[in-house]
Amino acid sequence: MNKSSALNIPSDVSEIKVQNFINGQWCPPTTNKYMSSWNPATGQKSYAIPDSSSADVDNAVRAAKSAFPVWSSTLPEERAAILNRIADLIDQYGDKLAVIESQDQGKTVFSARTADMPLCSGYFRQFARCAVEGFEETKSQMNAPCTPVAVTQVENSVLQSTTQHVPSGVAALITPWNFPMLMVCEKLAPCIAVGNTCVVKPTEITSATPYLLTLILQAAGLPNGVANFVFGTGVNAGEPLVKHKDVRLVSFTGGCVTGAKIGSMAGGLLKRVSLELGGKNPSVVFNDCNLEHAVATHIRAAFQNQGEICLCASRQYVQRDIYDKFVKMFREMTTKEVRVGNPGDSKTYYGPMVSQQHMEKVLTYIRLAQQEGAKVEFLVNPSDPAVKNVANDGRLTISGMEGGYYIAPTLITGIKQNSRVMQEEIFGPVVCILPFDTEEDAVMLANDTQYGLGSSVFTQDKARLDRVTKQLNSGSVWGNSWMNWDDNMPFGGLGCSGTSREHGPWSLEFYTETKAIYSLVSR
Amino acid sequence: MTITATALPQLPFDRSLAYINGRWVGGSTGQTRDVENPAVGAVIAAVCESSAGDVDAAVQAAHVAFHEGPWVNEYSGAQRRDALLALATEIEQHRKELELIESINTGKPIVDVRVELDDTVDLFRHFAGYADKVEGRHIAAQTNARLEGYTVKVPVGVVGFINAFNYPLCLLAWKVAPALAAGCTVVFKPGPQTPLTTQYFAHLLHETEKFPKGVFNVVLGGADVGQALVDHDLIDKIGFTGSVATGKHVIRSTASTASVRATSVELGGKSPGVVMPDVDLDRAAQLVVSGCMSNAGMNCNALTRLWVHRSVYDAFVPRLKAAAEALVMGTPQDERTQMGPLIDRRQYERVLEYIRIGREEDRAHVLTGGQPLEQGIPGYWVQPTIFSNVAPTARIATEEIFGPVLSVLEPFDSLEEVIRAERKSEFGLAAGIFTRSHSDIARFTRGMRCGTIWVNNYNALYSYLPFGGFRNSGFGRELGYESFDGYLATKAIIDDVSF
């Protein structure tokens, strides 16, 4: 069924009027207080967002709780129809959404359009029909998937055993700023596909596309209260949401410190929680790799999305006999191809940092490396007309966008393994490249971290590839690649990188409760 | 009674043609076949008859599309998923035309065809959901630390389908949705009496522009064309719905080409119903009659032989008679019509012959019906017919009639005797039991050897529950994950990882 009226998606982020979305209505925060959001490319104020408080959270959770009985017993194929419509609308408005995403987050319009948006609609289509082994749809009383497991003999009777996966209830979805719309869709799609309702609390730093998503959800016919959005800070809105007595489960993606707090709050209240946190991801490059392919991949792994990806390979270990060659190639290719500037420009590789505060954090690490005596290089093409100035700490001044939060592609060598720069997540375009000698050294250095989200190994030696991929301690391990996906594979971290697995069947598992039902029937 | 002929709507393509390698083509011999409206026995269209050469062209196209084209070699599962979703939307948007064409060509009541369109759209969406979720297993070596094994699932290849006439579009969806979702390419032959909705389907698939040429092809014709398809060396799997005799012939044929091929066959049935003493007899009577007479009995899983417990026999049988006599027959496109004609003259004469056998050879009592609907009206109409007190070994009680004829057997005393008798049946497609006792249900569902058992309902089918037979009802499963898996082949890779 096609809606005849077009959605009002503005062409510029400054035209956005963010409101909370509760029970199918857009509304101001109960206190009428608002906060500002900035366009990181220019450093200018762009739009205002509600500074929501616990009263708004209460309203949102109440709406989600009321909507749960009907939504959880809606036929799976009816839920699927809505999810497919959401996907279609995301595709239809993808161009406009990408522009807004870029203006709000700083990423290039090109990456938002070609990477973020298709993944968003893809999630809704993937989870629309959860036809995954073990989740066969069966019409039971609550339309929850059942799997008949066994029929066994018990004396003169027959024992029928069936597992049932039921939706959990109201979920809290708390999302970060590196992929604003994508992070919401990644959680929202499986959460509501299995019949839960939810309250989404996006980070206050990037609220624009999550807000625009509410227009799409409404236009797709998602019933009132199934998905509610409350905008504001972690302290004022996120915390009351996590603690709310009617929230059954919490899915959080973000930084480790906040993650630990949320884990503690939710765990203490016996709620199920999924934490997808940061990483300080290593890559090990052996001397028998395809060097040019390896360097190109490592540049992408360092600088894609401004280095603001939890999986970015910020510690790159290269075998000593190819080290100098690797670093030289890395330096030359980056200087030539990685252009920083206006995110709307198709030639730009990456844009500004998401906020002033985050830019300052990244610059702090660069200065620290300099203070420690490491070699710090800013890989900027001197003849790039867009770059007016490269400061001593790597901050860039870009022509026409002098207020923006730009940082140069930063290469650090000669730094110690135990430096804070090597052990703490920087989340910016800063990469450390160090040499190693033996395979044992490489694995030891790679695993020497409190994190464990992603890792990569580059080698043409098949047996070594098998050994090393099995010894690297991270939730995802890439052989001769970086950040290539299969939607059915689990995603999550070890250690400080998090506690859960999502994507594919793992998301379905997280968002449902499993019951075992036994029925004894006399023969 | 007046049965009126409804005209076919305008079609956006040339219905005389077949669809091969992305183009609409006529049969190379120029022969055509008439297509009828069985409600009035009149010709409504003439379609081309494919030759062995046309079949060869279609199979070659499907073969090239599979081995060289992008469908399997470049597209991701998600792309195949999205193609099927787009196709489902096209079908949904054109459902009114499809419903009308199907109803006119088959004589099905329009109210029934609407449900079939719901199912058709749902099937494509359901199986699209499998397309992006194909997985193997990785088994870590248990005893040998060097060797590791894992499985990879790949599509079976080129699938040839031979469809029956009784659910032209719906059974097309049963077959084609999982096959395409698995990454196979298809050559499809509809029943010769019912090509029109298959052709329309090909048109809609073409309109999506998401299926590379050769991925889906249609050939048209009868037994000769089916034989050419079954005999073709480049077919990897045959899916067949039809009679036991033809099914056995198809199976033999798949072994006689240069390479053996996989088959999945859905054949006949003589599905029993069982009425236990503790049920609501009125409701059970309604369910039994619709279980038998739905689609004028042209349903492989029709409930055609009925066991009634002795203690309720006399109370139940009159209710059956009343329910059957209440069925409304009329112009199929009329909203009030509940039962339509038989598909063609051959089927009509076969059903009347079985009624004669029931009367004269089996000496069974005609409870109701037993005649053509009305002398002199055009079309192939037979009254809903019930025989009662039939011996369980009678011909009408054991042979598949494929028409609106129910045999109520002599009363029974114990469920055990029913299960014992049914396990000796040559068929094993479906069964139904009407009871409120959990232990009856447990015994019946464990004891019966058939593919589907309905408890207190009949004929309910879902895209996610497998359907198929035991013994002469066939093998292989349609619907459900099992059918999808049937279009995949498993490879095991064993790797010495230390080498």
C-alpha cells in the first residue's frame, strides 16, 4: 500500500525540529527544556533536541508496555509486512537521510549513502521473516516461535517436549553517535520483529536521523507505542530508562565506562543486558602477505568513518623485514588518497570528528604520543587546497569550514606497547604501527589488551592463518581482510569490549525468552 | 440452475506464448492447445504447445543461467531475497486479475481463490526469508587435531517442475519460491489444462527486472512435453505433482538419462478421517464435508474415507448428508458459490465411473448425490456424493477418485483397529482425527504413517510446515524448511590445517 503523501525530510539539518516520539505522537519534553546540537563540519549550532527527563521516560515506557500485548500477539507475517515497508521507505528516502546524517555526524555523504543506509534497510528485511533454524514460526497462543524438540517414552506415557521463544517485553535501546541511524536500526529491527516493544534513547550528540526514522516508522504503519523515542542525555534520560521497573532488557552500544555503569544498573535489577563496547583492535601483518592489498586494507581500517568505528585497527603490527616498506607505502598512499575536508564533497575520504569534546579527546592522545617521544606524522598532502593549516597537534583548518573539528590522518611509530596511546581507545584517525619478529610475538602483542572486539591477520600461509585466527582473542577475527560481514554471523566482544553477541540468530536469542514446555500424555 | 461464463480480463502479455530465457516465444512447431472454462465447457484461449526443441532451449537457458549467470555466481542471498520480495509485491498488486483468471480457468469458487492468492504471496515472502540464511556447520575435529571438517550448502542446480492442474498458481509458489530462494534456476511446466496463471506469473517476474534471464522459464504442453523435460540431461532435479502411475514413470525416467537426478514427488492419497465419540458432531460434520469436497474433491489430501465410531454412527451420518446437501454450486465467480465443477471431461467421466463402481460393484449405499449436477447444463458438474456403510476394502474406499465423493466406512469400535488398517494403505499423505481425548491424539499421531495429521480441523496448511507423503503418496517435502533444504546439496570440506 503506497502512502500518497511524501515524508517531510528536510534538506538541511538546521531545519530539523526534534521532538520525542511517544505512543505515535511527537511531543516536547515535559519540562520544555532543550539542548543544542552542532554541525561538526562547521562548528555551528544546527538544531535543538529535547533535554528529556524521567517523566518523559515514564510516558514512553508506559506507551511501550500498553502496546506490548497486541504487538506480541500480532501474526509474524503482519509484523513482517510492516518491517518490509520500513525498509522500502528507508531506501526511498536514503539520499536525503544520508545528507542529514553527514551534517549531523561528520561522515561523508558518500559513505552515509552507500554504506549506512543500505545496511539500515537490510536489517529490517533480514529480520522481517525470522525463518532461521530453531525459530520456525508456529502459531501458538502468543504467536511465539516453537520448536518441537522431542517425544519420549515415560512409563506408560508419552512426554512431548517443545521449546517456545516468547518476546521479552519492553526493551531499552541505547545507541551511539558513530553510525546514528544504523545503530538504531540494528537493534530496532530484531527487537520489534520478535514482538517486543521498546524505548530508543539515542545519544544526544547525533539525534537527527533517529528522529527522522520516527517519521518513517509512523508512515510504515507501525502501531502506536511499539517504538518510542526519547531524546536527551545519558544521565537525565538514559539512566531512568535503564532503571525503569517495566523495562525488561537493555541493549547498549557505546563506550566502556558507560557500558559498565549500565551493566551494573541493569544486572543489579535482574534485567537482561547486551553490551557492545569499544576496542583497541590489532592487526598482524606477516612478511608473506600481499603487501599492496594489506596496506590498502590497513588504511581503510585506520581511517574509515574518521576512525570512529569500534572495530578500527588502531594497533598495526608488521613483521620486521617488511616494516619499513609497509610504513613507507602506508604513508605515501594515505597522503595521496585520504583527503580530509567537507563531508559533502565527493572527493573527501573522511570528515570532522563528531564533536568538539571528542576532537579534544583525540588531540590529547596525539599530544601524549608526542610527549612520550614517539614519531608522530600528519599525512596531509601539502598541495591540498582545502587544508589551510595543520596545527602542531594535528588539528586541521579546512577552507570555508574553519570552525569544524577536523584532524589529520595521524601515523604514530616508535611508541611503547604499554603507552596509554596503545592501550586506550582513541576512536579517531590515529594509528600506531609497530614491528614484530616471530608469530608468537605477534599473537602476544595483539592479545596484550583489555579489549577483544576485532582483530586481523594477513598472511598467505594457510596453516599460519588457521593457527593465528584461532589464537587471537577477539569476538571477530578477519583473515586477509577487515570488516567484511555475513549478516548471520555473531558480533560482539571479549573482555572490556562487551558481554554479548548480536546479529542474525544471536539477536533473535537475545530479544526472546526461551521456555521449555512439557506435556505428559498417557498412552 | 444457470452457470454463466465470465470473460477473461485483458492480459498484459500474449497468452499464447511460453516464456524462455527472458523472452516470450511461440512453440517451434506452431501447434496449439485449447484451454477451457470447465464451468461451461467452453474454450477461452489457445496456447502454444512446446516442442522437445523448445524444452531443450528452456533447459539450456536455465543451465547457462545457473552455471555462468549472476544469479548464483554473483548475487548474494540477500539479493535473491529482495528479488523474491519484489515478486511477492507484484503478485499482490495484481491479485485481482490473477484471482479472476484462476477462477475462470479452473472453475474454483472465487472465494477460495482469494485464499490461494493470500497463500501465494505469503509463500514468496516466507521463502525469501530463507534466501539470506543458508548455513553449513563447522565441526571441530574430535580425535584428530589436524583435520577439520565443515559443510557448505549449495543450490542443487537446474530444477524441472511438472505441476498438476488442481492448484495451478498456489502449487507453483510451493515449488518455485523455495527453489529460487535456494539459488536454483527453474523450468516450469503447468498442467496442460491450466497454463494461464503460470504465464501471468512469468510476466510479473519479468516485470520486477530482478531475475536474470534464464532463471525462470515456462514450457507449455502435456505428457510429451513433461517427458522431454524429465529426459533432459541438464536437469539436476525434478519436482512432480500428479498421479501415482505418472509419478512412478517420472522416477524411472530420472534414472535413465546419462546422469541420475534427484526427484521429489507428490502423488495421490486416500486420506482417512476418524470421528471419535466425544466430539461436537455438527462441527465435525462440517469439517469432514469441507475436508472432502473442497476444490470439488480434486485435492490430493482430500478426506475421502471416513471412520465413524459405532456409538455415534447413527447420529453423525445424517449430519454429513445435511452438510453436503447445503453446499452451494453455481457460477464460480459468484461470491455465494462454495463448490465448482471438475476440471475437464476426462475427470468428470472418471468420477461418474467411480460412482457407478460404488453402486454396482461395491454395492454401497448412496447417502446423497451420485449424479451429475443437472442434466443438460454445460460444464463438468457432479453433485457432492457420499456413500455410507462402505466396506474398508471396497474399490471406492481404497482407490483415489479425485472428485467430490466420500466413503463412510462401516462403523468401528477401537482406534487401534483404525490405525492397524490405515498402516496397510498403499497411501500415506494425510489423515484427520476428531476427538477431545489427548491420549487418542497421542496414539493416532504416533501410530499413523502419513505426512500430515490434522487434529480437529482439516486441510489447514502453512508455509512453514512441511507437507508430503509416505509410500505411494510420494517422498520429499514441500513447504517448510525441509522443502528449502531439498533444493540444496551438501558439500563437506575436510582440511588438514597444519599442512
